[in-house]
Amino acid sequence: MLSSRADGFGQREGRFGRHAQQVVREFQQTPAVEEALGLMVQAYDRLGLAALRDDAQRVLRKNYPESPFGAREEAADSQRWWRLW
């Protein structure tokens, strides 16, 4: 049986990844898409989903080549508006 900590692993990242996917799908013509793609890159990276991370990174770089949101640095991560913890 898994411990409670293992059961919760990735829930936060998965939740943010799902919300970011919804932004990309439903609000395609808004400025929020750029940041949502960056959030997807970070969430997939933390979940160990390399193929999905790479896909999101590729879309982000193609559509927003100068975007700061694709960086995987914790320092940049702490400055995001959605970082509540």
C-alpha cells in the first residue's frame, strides 16, 4: 500500500497542468495561452512526463519564441501570479 505522501504526489502539478490545458483549448486568442503553455511545461516536467513536456515546450517556442515562461527555473517559477504556496 502507498503512503499518503505517495498518494498525493503530483496532484498539484496535475491539477495545474489540467487547468493550463483548458486555457489553451478554450481561450486560444488570449494572452493567457503563453503562460499556460509554460505552466504545462513545468507541470509535465515535475510529473516526469517527458514527451508531454517536450510537446508543450515545442508549441510554446514555435508560437512565442521570446517567451520567458518556458524556463524551468524555480526562481522564475516563484514570480508567477498562480504561485500561491
